[in-house]
Amino acid sequence: MRIASHRETAWASITFAGARHRLELLFDGVEAVAAGENFIAALPDHEFDIRGQLVADAAVIEADHRLLPKPRLAVAVELLLLEDG
């Protein structure tokens, strides 16, 4: 797996401040694609442990499978991280 891109956008409400992160992940090859599929399945229920941050939302926004010329999975995810404390 490799991170193809990352964007961060400041986010705030009346009670919370943080940032929305969008990551584009690439999984190349049969084993990597299988790992990417597991990642997609596990992300919604994953318990994050990030010091000083609370993950308020984690979602797969887009997934694109390709078989030729070799197996590849591109996944876009968005995470909303709030400052904790």
C-alpha cells in the first residue's frame, strides 16, 4: 500500500475543532488488493488510538478495482479528526 495523495482541510463547529483528511491509497498486486479489501471492510468499525485526537468519522468515499495489466485497487477515504482536550 502507498499513499498517493493527502489533503487536509480545517474543520470546526461550535464545540469542536479539528481537520478533515482525505487520503488516496493504492494497493498494487494480488496480495495488496486483498489487504485493501480487508481495509475497506474493517475501516468503519476500527478503533483509532491517536494521541490528542478523536476520530469522529472514517469512511471510504471511493474504490476502483482494476485487473489488467495487473491487479490494482485505488481507495479514497475521509477521516474527521477532532482535537481531544
